[in-house]
Amino acid sequence: MTEFNLIQIAIAILFLPLVGFAFVLFLGKKIKSAYLVEVGILILTFLLTAVLLFNKLYWFADKNIVSEFSWISYKNIAVFGNISIDLGFLLDNLSVIMIFTVALISMLVHIFSIAYMAGDKLYNRYFAYLGLFTFSMSGIVLTHNILMMYVFWELVGISSYLLIGFWYEKKSAPDAGKKAFLVNRIGDIGMFSGIMMLFNTYHTFTFEKIFAQMASGTLPFNSEFWLTVTGLLLFCGAIGKSAQFPLHVWLPDAMEGPTPVSALIHAATMVAAGVFLVCRIFPMLTGDALFIIAVIGALSALIPATIALTQNDIKKVLAYSTVSQLGYMVMALGVGAYKFAFFHLITHAFFKACLFLGSGSVIHAMHHEQDITKMGGLKKKLPLTYATFLIASLALSGIPLTSGFLSKDGILQGTFAFGSLTGYWLFPAVGFVVAMLTAFYMFRLIILTFHGEPKNKEKYDHAHESPFVMAMPLVVLSALSIFIWYTPNPINADAGLFLGKWIKTPSLSVPQNARYSFMKTDLVPEGKAENNRDISNEVKKEGTAEGKEVIYSEAYTEAMHHAHYPAMFLSLFVALTGIVFAFVFYYWKKISADKLARDIKPFYKLSFNKWYFDEIYNATFVTFTMLSSRVLAWFDNTIVDGIVNGAATVTRMISFFTGRFDNIVVDGLVNLMAYLSGFIGLVLRRFQTGRVQTYIVLVVFSLVIILYLFKTF
Amino acid sequence: MIHIGLGHFLFVSSILFSLGIFGVVTRKNAVMVLMGIELMLNASNINFIAFAKYGNFGLQGQVMALFVIVLAAAEAAIALAIVLNIYKTFSTVNVDEIDTLKD
Amino acid sequence: MSIYDIIFYLFATITLVSAFFVVTIRNIVYSAFFLLFTFFGVAGIYVILGADFIAMVQLIVYVGGILILILFGVMLTNKITNVQIKTGTSQIIPAAIGVGLFAGILTATLVNTPWRKIDNSPLFPTTQGLGLMLISEYGVVFELLGILLLIALIGAASLARK
């Protein structure tokens, strides 16, 4: 396997789903079983990603493979100077692991959908959309420049829109699709502005070139403030796509789409694209930008977690949980725990996909009943679903021996270290509170759904375990929620290859004094550093010895080390507390949840009504937009239309005169030409006598002309 | 007084040639057209021999002239046969009445 | 003006005047007779150019062969007694203009062309030389011409017989 082979595989991975999309879209109506082609293509894609992942990590673990070609290249354009836009692939560990995750979950969702969507009248089109989504998502992950990423970003948006509104007969589904699309646009405007600022400064879209130029001192408008602004603008895209705090409102509504879609797009992959984007642009995020990102992440983690406590729709609970977990990752990135954020992204993708597919299995068994208050006792009817759901829930709650425990613990550890270094203890506090809430609402969900007495006897009796194609993905995904795939040591994630070798925090391009203090690299010469250890104790020396850029100071490493066990035990403690509370409330019923809800009614209502975000947005932004639209409409109707009508009158008058001109002069000229042609024809016809002698005369004339033209004197 | 040279012979031949063309294009009778062609052939023969003499080509030009005369004889025989055929077909030898080419 | 020049002008005049009559005179039989004079004039010009054998061939073939052939053609296609023997002319004016321009441009060309001048190449009998050339250098062509004449003979006979 050479690097070139890997690039070839990557190209195949990218375009195979597109082929499937085109095939199923165009032939789906004629061929009933076209979806099988799509599923087959996805299985093939998955196998290719497996090959890619293995070869990349085994042979080229320390190397970024780039393949690019110049798409547009202009020299000396006015204003911009030299412009070259390259398109290409970047295969680093980040992207191959991500593409593997995407392809795996996408394949499992395809397989799951075979049974889940059976009997739908747009069965084939559904698979076509899934193929389009997989193509777009692969594009985001594999590209090496931010322009292509933006293009695929929007493609992902459109496929998300199509899939949310898939059941378009229901009014709520297209509405939710529109909402998702529009809310995402708000974020994308920010992202696009950020891209334009980058291009204006660096004249390229390629990440590596941007970072290289930035490291050599070129900054947007030559100021670190604008670098912060650029980073935050790009982060706006992630806010929209990953449903972060102000723009998180679309994700719960997106649950109107088919459940496998929710699993694929709104839990595991697309919403992770925002986090992936932040990972990609991590080298250019200043300390200020990271801090704001951390705050937004913390808010996004906390608020949806409180909402999820009181929701009764099984998918809504999971949706808010997703927002909360994405907030977790963003917060982790904000506090500099890059590795753990990406780790959590992957682990979360697996167990959240498992939870969503499990909920899909439940909903399927209950004949599209989504209200958990009407379920109960399904443990006996759906043993396999229950088991996998339980494993995934344990992972999400952060119980040892699961992958979620490792990644969540890492994030908490990172916030803990951040708090100890900078004094912002709010972040670890939020982290632990959210961990407890997560454990609580997940077990509330499990108890209400699977334990206790069945509340809807009729539907309960008809419930049955899902077929193999639905069960298999659940088993695979729950298996991937176990720690063993990531590290051999169930309490230390760093021991495994995943964090120990494959995922490394990228070296920063941000100027030294714009970074977090613990990420500064001191440029003290090596020998001196040894002697003045107490002075430059913020320098991590091993890093310099290896010739690599130091990312974290020694203090940070130490703080992380110290934070490891406290964070772990604390997180385990809060998770268990949350689970115990859930059992107290809903299983043993020692405390009545309803009574408590009545006692703290304002809080309950706040949570139950999702903090009134939709209402607030309706009252402010939507109303304001409608009002301004009305004003603009009035302006349009009276003033603009008046101008237009006036212009129309003038135009009509001009037209009248030009019409006259046309009729007389232009038509006259045309008729004259026709008459002339006829006349000439009449004359020329006389030469066609059919007599040889006439022709000879003409030949003589022609000969004279030719001789004259070629005369030698 | 100019001594007689190549130019004089060429002048005679060009006038003769022009007259031949004139005859070909003006006369109605096919036999007269044939006569015009003979004039043109003679004009070209004069050219051959004049160039042979003044161009110092030895006898080559005269051989060519001989060939032209032979061709003229063959042509005259064929042409007259054709004329006779035309006469049989159209009952006239006036070429201006034979305008089947027009249709 | 030497005797050579006088003879040239004499023959040139005969040739051109009679050729003019050939193409202008209405009576077709007179045309044929003027054609005879034209051929004589041309033969004279050949003699002046030192081509004695060609001049003889001209007289024999043209006057003795082609002219007789033409006269036969005239007689076979026109009734002598008829007025039809006076043939008409057509498109005189365009033809005259065209031919005049043509002659003019030819004359202008030959006047303005700087011809190479070789004087006084000696005159000698050409018959022997021609004969040798026809059977040596131009042997193949000579044979082909013979075949051509044969074909023409057969063709003419078969055409005329129909």
C-alpha cells in the first residue's frame, strides 16, 4: 500500500455513495429493489474505509497524506494578487478515523432501515437521500481545504433537510426541515464570513497553507483580535451544525425525521461535523476564542440536559442528550482537551447511534408510539433491544468498562485541569452536574420504557422483537461502546493506541501571546532551559527534545495528571448518584416525581417547555423579522411598485415610438432587402441559360480576372 | 525598327487564340465552334514552336506541336461525329437551341 | 526592315485577317475557306520559325484532313441550297468585351515580360531530328498517340454510324 493507493481508496469512498444516490434516484421508480444497490455500495464503502483505516494507521500513522490539484490559478489579479484554489484530500488520523465512523454508522443505518422503513411508499428515495448524505459527510471529512468543506457542509445541510422532511404528508416534518435549514443558515453565514476573511488574508483555502502562513506571523488585519473574530466566525458554522447553545433549537425538532435518520445524522455524524470543524481549525483558535467556545459548550451542555429531564418523547430525550453531549465536546475543545473531545466524538457517535437505533426498534415494536409514559415493561418483549440500550446508556452515563466512561472522564479531567490552572472552576462544575443529569435522565428513560408495568396493554401485546437486520446494528454498536476497542486499560484512555499514538493535539499556529498561558511555547534555548528550570517551568522539555512543537506546558500536563483520579471518582460518583436518583424516583417510587414537579412548578415548567427558547425566538427574532418584512412589503407595494409602474408607463411610451420606427424604417429596410434579393435573383437567373457558350463567356471573364490578379508586371 | 522577336510571334498567337475564343462563344453553328477550337489549337502550336526556337529547347517544342496536331485530328474526327449525332437527335446544329443543360 | 521581317508580317497579316473573317463571316462555307487561309498563314509562320516539317504536317493534316472533314460536316448538317447555311451569331457584345479584355491582358503580359533573348539560332532541317526523337525519346508517347488515333477512328465511326 502506497500513499497513492490510499488516495485512490479515498476517492472511491467519496464517490461510491454518490453513484448509489444517482442510481437509486433515477432508477428507483422503475426498479423496486434499487435500494439493495445502495446498501451494497455502503457495505463496499465501509470495507474500503476499513482498509483505509488499517493501512493509514498501521503504515502512515505519523504522516499526513495530501493529494491536491490546482482548480483555479490566476496570477496578479487586481486586489487579491495571486490566487490559487486547490482541491484535494487530506488523510490524517483524524479524518480516517472519522470516515471510518461515518461509513460504519451509515452502513448500519442503511441495514437497519431496510426493516424499519419497509412498506414506505418512497422507500427507494429514502435510500437515495441516505447515499447523498454519506457522500456529503465523506466530503467534509476527507477534504483538505475549507472551501470544499463549506460546499460539502451545505450539501450535508440539504440532505439533512430532505431527510427531516421525508414524511412530508405530516405538516410538522417539512416545518422541522425548514427550521433546521434556516437555523443552520444563520451559523453558515458566520462560517462563510470567516472563510472569506481567511481567504482575504491568506489567498488560499488549504488548511495547511493557512496554518503555515499564520505560524509565520500573517494575521487577518494584522491583529490578534481579528484572528479571534475569524475563529469565532468559523465556529458559528459549528454552532449551527452541532446545535450549540443559541442555535440548538432545530435539533429536537429534527426528530420528526425517520428514526434511523436521527441516528445517522442528528446523533452520530452530521452534528459531529461541527465538532470536527473545530478540531480542524483548532490550530488557529486563540485563547480568547477558545474561552468563548468553552462557555458556549458549557451552556449547550447544561441547558439541554435540564430540558431532557422532563421530556416524555423518547426521541426528544435523546435529542437533548445529543445537544448536551455535543456541548460537552465543544467545551472540551474550548478548555484545550483536544484529544478527549475527539475521542468523545467517536465514542458518542457509536453509543448515541445505538441509543437512537434502539429507540427506533422500540418505536417500531410499539407501532410508532414515541411517548415513554405509555410504554413500560418492554424488557421481556424486547430483550436484545433492552440489553444493547442498557449498554449504550451506561456508556452515555459514564460507568466504568464503557467507552463513554473513558472519554467523559477525559473531558472532565481536562476541565478540572483547566479550572486548577486558570481558576475557572465553573467548567468542571458544569461538567459534573451534566454528568449527573445525564445519568438521571437516561435511567429515567430506561425505567419508564423497559421496566414496570405496561401502560398500553394493547400495544404491548403486539410488540415483538425486531428482525435480524435491525438487531444486528444494535449489537455491533453496543459492542463498540465497550472500552476494549480503544484502550486495554479500562480506567486510563491514554494507555491505548487511540489516544496514545493516533490522535495528537495539533501544533498551534496562533501567536504566542494570544494563546492560553498553558499552551505557550517558550523559546528558551535547550541548555538554558535545563538550568533555569524554575524560571521556565512552563516549558515541557521532552517536546523540544523531540524537535516537535510543544503544545502544553508542564504545568498543564501535571494538572491533567493530578486531575485524573479525582475527576474519575467524582464522575463515577455523580453518575451513580444520578442513576440512584432515577431508581428512587421511577423504579421504587419512593418520591413521587409528579409531586416534586408540582412543588417546584416554575422549574418544571421551564424545563418541560424547553426553557421557552422557541417562544422567545418567536417573540423576538421571528416577530421582528415578520414586522420588518411587513414594513418592507409596504415599502415594496407603494414605493418600489410605484417606481416600477412609472418606469413601465415610460417604457410603454418608448415602446410605442420604437414600434412605429420598427414598422416603418426597420420593416422598410427588411422589405427592401427582400426586394433586392428578388431582383438580384431575377438578374442572376438570366445567366443560367443552360447554354455552354454563355458559360464559356463567363469563364473567359473569370479568366481575365484571375490573370489580372496574378499578373507579373 | 524593331527586329522580329519572340514577342511578335506571341502577339500573333494570342490574337489568334482570342479570335478562336470569340468564334467558339459567338457562332451558333456547332461546326463553326469546331473551327474556333482549331484556331485556338493553332495559336498554341505557334507558341510551342516560337518558345522552342527562342528558348533554345531544340526540337522538343516541335515534337509537342506535332502531338497537338495529331490530337487536333483525333478531336476533329470525334467532334464531327458528335455533331452528326446532335444533328440526328435535335435536327439542328445550333448550339444555342441545345439548352438541355438548363433543365 | 529585312526580308525576314516582311515575310513575317505578311504571314501574320494573312493569318489574323483570315482568322477574323473565319469567326465573323456569316456564311459557313466562306468561313471554312478563310480557315484554309489561316492554316496557310500559320504554316508560313512555322516556316519562319524554322519548323519546316511541322509546316508540312500542318498543311497535310489540317488542310488536307481536318478542313475537308469540317467541310463534310458542314455539308452533312446543312442543306447547301438552304439559306440555313448562313449561320447566326449570339451574345456578340459580352463575348467581344470578354475576348477583348482577354487579348489585352495577354498582350500586356507578353509585352511586360522580360523574355530571354537568344539571337540567330541557326536554321536547319528538322525532319531527321524529329524522326529520331519520335522513335527514341518520345517512343512510348508516339505509340500511345497511335493507339489514341485508332481509338478516335473507331469511336468516330461508331458515333457517326448510329
